[in-house]
Amino acid sequence: MMIPEQSRITQGQFMFFVIQSQVGVGILTLPHKMQAAAKGGGWISTLIAGLIVQVIIVILWGLCRRFPSDTLFSFLPKITGKLLGSLLGLAYIGYFLLSAGTILSFFAEIVGKWVLQATPRWALLLLTLLTCIYLVKEPLQVIARLFVISSFTIIVMVLLSLFGYANANFTYLFPITDAGWGNIIKAANEALFPLVGYEVMLVIYPFVEGKSGGKLKAASVGNMLIVLFYTFEVFTNLVIFSPAIMPAISEPLLYMLKGFSFQIIQRIDLLFLSLWIFIVSTAIASWLYMASVGLGHFFHRGEHKKAVFYAAFIVFILALLSEDPSIIDLYDRILKTSHYLFVVVLPLIFLLFSYLSKKRSALTR
Amino acid sequence: MKIDVSPSLQENKEYIQNQLFHSSDLKWRSIQFHQLEGLIVFLESLSDQQRIQKEIIQPLEENKEGTLDKIITSVNITRKSDLSQLPQALVQGNCVLLLEGTADAFVVGVAADYKRSISEPVNEGVIRGAHDGFIEHLITNLYLVRKRIENPNLVARYYQVGTESKTKLALLFMQNLANPDLVKEVDSRLRSIVMDNTLSPGFIAELIEDKPFSIFPQILFTERPDRAVAHLMEGRVVILSDEDPSALILPVTFFAFYQTPDDYHSRWIVGSFLRLIRLFSFITSFLVPALYIAVVGFHPEILPTDLIYTVKSSIDRVPFPPIVEAFLMQITLEVLREAGIRLPSRVGQTIGIVGGLVIGESVVRAGLVSYPMVIVVALTAISSFVAPSNEISTASRILGFPLMILAAMFGLIGIMFGLLFLLIHLCKLESFGTAYFAPVMPLRIKDLKDTFVRFPIWSLNQRPHDPHPKSVSQERYSRGWEHDDPGTE
């Protein structure tokens, strides 16, 4: 497969691509969930989750490496045969679309709760998706450029959170293993989901320049930075809110920022939320991109541009339906299962399969 | 179609007269040369009659031996055997010499040069630095550039565009710096222009730019030779056109519109500070009204309590929502600005009084607009005028309108999406193979030295990478006296 110039990205851009795909809505609620599951050891759980993700990244990389010029959608048929491969590809597309829809729906919920109480939900969804469409229909290089630059918002978010340490109380952390190691590891399982997004590797791996080792390094560094960022935010919240208060607040990060103010700006949380919009939009754009590459592969001879509009429409419908909390719960449960399936189990099987079939083809040759 | 020059003077004369439709400024003078009857034909409006006298008639009267081309002292003389080419030569200011019984006509370049003197461009003033500017004369403009780069690598290529107007253009570039692909691309785009009439460089810019639907200017206009030269030395190309003082510089990045020669003439700290101020005002020029609308309409709690009371008490007297107020004032501002350009400077003061006092003060007294809004609009206007390029200044104010609408609909969230949209647009823009928002997107840390701030000149060892110059390194050890051994770092 020839990769046109406009679709090629550097390894640095690849790293930021991974970063932007990973940071999404989860960051706001993560500290709350971690505290509920692992008490003062929540930050350790986040680190453990990061390690697990690292292992998954290696697996995905091992799989991608075998097909250095194929995306997920073009190498699936090579492993499993044409029919099954195409069906699996469609399943992956469904997974990507559902992920985008869920993030979008969580996003609309938080914005509706914190900033725009009176704005109709569909208008917000539409605004977000139109911006994403405008980005995603571009070549990969353009998307990567934006992802690099919008990553700087993460630095500002870290700086804003640092203000929290003015009223930190480190004793809240102790005893660290209050919840027991079992719970800490269980919590790590929970922390896997805010970290999803590294799946983008499966789709953009062939477009990255350079050797496979460098690509693995880029993805790993990206993941590491994000895990550190998440751990930092969880840690910050754990030392600021007492264990008694934490269960009552679902978005501790925002509550924390609401608490302090500068001379001119009284509501830091609004500032934080505004920056967070960049992060969420890029995450949605990333999922949308993955899905439209797939759809483009199957229906438009590789032109993902043509698939963007209806892919976004599907995401819009998915997000619109999920206004009901029971439906968003359903999405969440589906996603959790399919995450293990599509990102851990299936790639492992594919990897084994491709090793075996390679051996076989080597033997017959 | 070629028509041979007839041996009969009368026939030639009639042909030329017919071709120029007996235009009244077509003049004739009979001459004698070695006993041959001859005619000098010229357009009195375009030819310099003193030069005709000195360079053609005088030598002819002296009646020396030799052929015509030897005798005539003019630098520019060609033989033409094709009669049909002569009318075109005449309208370019040449003088045509015809001789009885000769199959060739002589075209002598004696065009008159009426041009204004070189003066500082009014809309691109600088405090320090050169005070000369381009004028409406191609050769003079070329002179101004060549004088600054006395280097055989500076190449000028002439073009003629406009099938009727035949506008002359010159494409300038440094042979050893400009990327050959870029030169080729510009060349092919200039050649491809098919148009009756290309009146101004604005036409050329619109015909060759990459994204005609973008709000951002992608080609830099300048009337300053030093600016043109600086860009040439970075490996960009410059297009000069006859009869217009604006030079087109391409490809440029967004940040080129916020740089001025002043940055390099003042000390680097001062230059950096001013540049930061300018970029900051780019942001305020479209963001402030939107922010105001969002804060007042959606999130007043973001402001300190005392300020909320002041602002609210002022707003409560106004019957309109902030968005209407903002549009009203912004449009008034644009009208005032436009009126200011058209009016002669003596009447201009009136505009100041009407605009500043009557509108600014009375509109608030009448309760139509609130005080904070007047401040916001004034701030917007001033910060947009900071931009050194008129194109980007107007573009930034226009950008404010969609953002205001977004702010009125979605508050801060709307503004952020607007900004994201803008950022995506800037990522997408490319002009002549160069990313428009380089070196920020795609990020190139080395080039940031001369983007938001200006590092000391001696630390800018490399040219900016965005026009893909042939040679990146531009200096090393410029402060050589500090190093004993310049060979090692």
C-alpha cells in the first residue's frame, strides 16, 4: 500500500496522537472512582492501570508490526480470511463509534451540569460534532498538527491543579493500603477505561514514519505521560478532599478548582472546563477518525473523508439516545466488555494466529 | 500574422495609422538619412521627446557614415521586419523609424518615465530603519531590491499577464536559497493566468493563492523594500508589478503578518516585547467582545463581585441583549473606519469628533449601549489596528463576528469551540506547500526563536524552515570576537 505524503506523520506526532486520544472525559470522574474503590491507594491503582495499558500497547504493537503497511481493517482479512475479517472490521467500527458516542454523551452531561444548564443537549452535541467533522475530514497530517498543539492545554491544566496544594492535607492518604491490595488492583481495572484510546495505534500505525522500535517508544512515552498526568490528578484530589467528602462529589477536580479564585477570575473551574473542551474534542475526533477510516476502507476505497459525515451522524444519534441514564449505563457496560474483547483478547489471538500462519507459510514455501 | 514592412513609406504610415485608429497622440516627423526619405513615428503621450531629439534626430542630422543602428545612440534599438508588431511597440512607448525602400523598421526605446520620487510608505511606517518605499515603477522597485542585495544570485524573471492590459510583473528570488519547486510552482501559476485585465497585485494574489475561501491572507503585501529583501533572504519569492507599489511575498506564514522591520532594528528584548504585544492584540481583537458577551450573558460569577455590580448596573439600563449592542457598536466602528479612509485628512478630524464624542458619549447617555461595551469595542478596534498588515487587521475584526454569535449561544463553551474551529482551520491552511501556521503547527522548536519573540540576531543561526530553503544555515559565530578559536564550539 502506498502511503501518500499528506497522510504520513512523524513519531513525535504519533506520540501526541496517542496522548490526545487517551485523555478524554474520564479525567474528571477518575479521582472519585479511585477513592471509592481503593481509598488512599487510588493513585497506585492508576499507576498499575498504566502498566497494564503498557503491556496491551506492546501486544498491539506486536500485532501491527507484522503488517507494517496495513491498517487494522486491511490486515484483519489477511489473518482470518476475507469474510470473517470484514465482519470483525465492522465490529471494530461499531466499537469505535460507540466509544465516540459515549464520550460525547458524558461530555454533554458534564457541560450541561456545570456550565450550560439551559442549553438544549442536541445543540451542544451538534456543535461538538460539527467541529470534529471539520477536523476529521482532513488528512491525517492536519489532524496530527492540531493534536500536537492542543496537548499544551494539558500543561495548563496541570498548572491550574497545582494551586490545590495550597490546602493539601497529606494525612488523607494514609494508610495507603487502607482498602487492601486486592481492592487496589481491582480499582486498577476500573482505571483502565479512562485510559482507552491507545487503540488508535491499530489504525494509524502504518502512517507513522520510521522503524517499529521508534513507534513503540512513541506510543509508550505518550501513554506514560498520560498515566503520570492521571496519577497526578488523582493524587492531588486525594490529598485535598477528605475521604469522608469524596463519595459525595462525582467530579472532584472541578469542585477543587471551584474552591479557589484569582483576583480577576473567580471561577477557575470554568477556565479548566474550557480547556478540557479541547481535550475531549480531540478524543472524540480520534475515535471518529478511526471509525471513518474503517468505513472508508470498506465502502469508499480508502477515502475516509466520505465516511465522516454519516459516521458523525451515527455518533450523534448514539449520544442523543443516551440522555436516559439507563442507556448510558448500558453503553458503559457494553464498552467495558468490548474493550477487553477488541483490545486485549482479539489482538492476542490475532498475534498468535499470525505467528502460526507465518510459520506455516514459511514451511510450505 | 506577419506582414512585411513595405518599401513604400506611405503604405507603412497608413497601416500604422489604421492600426492605432488615427489616435490623436500619434505623431510623425520626416527625416533625411543618406538621401533617403524617412519617418519617425511615436506616441507623444508615452515617448520622451527630448530623448528622441537627442538620441535619434541629432545623430541623424550629423549624417555620419555607417548603418542606422551604429549611428543612433540609444541603448535599446531593434530591427523589425514585421509590420504588425509595430503598433504594439508604439503603445509601449517606443519610437519607430521607417526608411524609404528599406525592408526593416527600427524600434528605438525612448519611453518617458514619469514617476514619483521614492518616499516612505504611509501605511507601513517604522521608527527606525530605512525610510524608502516601492513606487509605481517596476524598474525603480527592482533597483531598490538589487541595491540591497548586490549578489548575482538574485534573479528577476519578467512576466506579462492580462491579455488586454499586458501588465508587467517581475518574479524575484535568490537562486541559491529559494526552493526550486517553489519557484517552479509560482512560475506555472503566473503563466496560467488568463484574464483580460489584471489591474492590481490584489488580482494576482487572488489568482494564485491556494485557499481563496479562507479569511486569512496567504500572501503578504508590502511596500517596504527592506521587508521584501528580508523575505528574499529567507528563501521566499517576491512578485513586483509595474504601476503598483505593493510587492507580494510568498509563501508566508501567519506570523509574518505580525513582524515588522522595527523588531530587528530595536534591541532584541524590546523587539520581543513589541512582538508579543502585537500577537496578544491579535487575540484580543476578535476575542474581547465575544468574551464580554459570554461573561455577561452566561457566567457573570466569573468576575469579582464588585465588578459584577458595576457592570450589571450599567447593563440594566440598556434595552438590548449584549449581542445586539456588540453588533451595533462593531458595525458603527467599521463604518467610522471606512469613512476615515475616504475623507481627506482635513475633514478627518470631524470624523474623530463625531465618532469619538457623539457616538461614544451620547450613545451611552441615551441608554442605547452600556459603558463597558464602549470600552470593549474601543479595545477591539485599537488592538486590531496594531497589526502591521492591513489585511490581517481587517480579517481579525471580521473573525470577531462569528465568535460573538457563538458566545451569545453557548457562552464560554461556544467561544472555545470557535477557537478550536479556528485552530483547525489554521492547521489546514497551506500556501505553496508551506504550512500557514508554521512553526507552531507543525511544531518546530528551533523556528520558534523568531516567532512569538525575537531572539538575539546572533543566535538565529538557521533560516526559518517553512519555505524549505535550499540552505538552512545563515550564520555561525556572528560574534566571532568572543571566540578565540572559532573552529570549535
